[in-house]
Amino acid sequence: MSERVLLVEDNSAALAQFRDALSNRGYQVTTAVNGLDGFAKVQTQKFDLCIVDHLMPLMNGPQLLKNLHSMGERAPTAVIFLTTQDLDVVEQLPELCIADIVLAKPLSTELLLENVADLLEQTSMAY
């Protein structure tokens, strides 16, 4: 069974690019266009990995991380946080303690895929 990934990204070009790359690698990808949409999907489905964009309408990435954390064992096993902001500033956000990896955008598809594979391998070995 392939891993289930939730991709939460409000930029339609980035969403399509990352969704297609992940799908082509065999991941089951569900997409959400903002944090509120993503949180609704996490409440009804179980995901192995959640990829969360930082700045989005309706519910931003840090708020989504906080909400995911509140779900306890129902939360995704792993989280990758994407941002266009300065990493030194973003990494100071208290909500980022929930993210396993923080990546700067623009982001190559290959770098994202490498991080996804590595993180899912680490989390599967932990169980």
C-alpha cells in the first residue's frame, strides 16, 4: 500500500507540479487549496504525510500545524512545511516544532521528493 500524502498549497501551479510529481512516484495524493480545506480533509482521512504551505488564505500554515497537533494520534505521522519567507525567521515560529522538515520555496521537485522519501522512510522505521 502506498503512503497517503496531503498537499496543502494555495498556489495552483505549485500544487499541480508537486501533486503530479508525488503521484508519479506512487504516492496517494490528496490536495487542499488552503489550511481550512486541509484541516477538513485531515479530520475525515488518515495521512502518512502532510505538506503544508506557510502563507495561505482562510487558515495559514502555522495555524494548520497547531490544529494538526491538537488532533493527537489522528494527526499525520510526518509534516513538511514550505515557505517563501526567510528560513531564519520562520524557524522561530513556535508552531514549527510540529514540522519535521522546513523547506524554502521556490523548491525543486527533486528536492521535495527526496525529503518526502527520506521522511516517510524514517517514520515507517519508527513504527
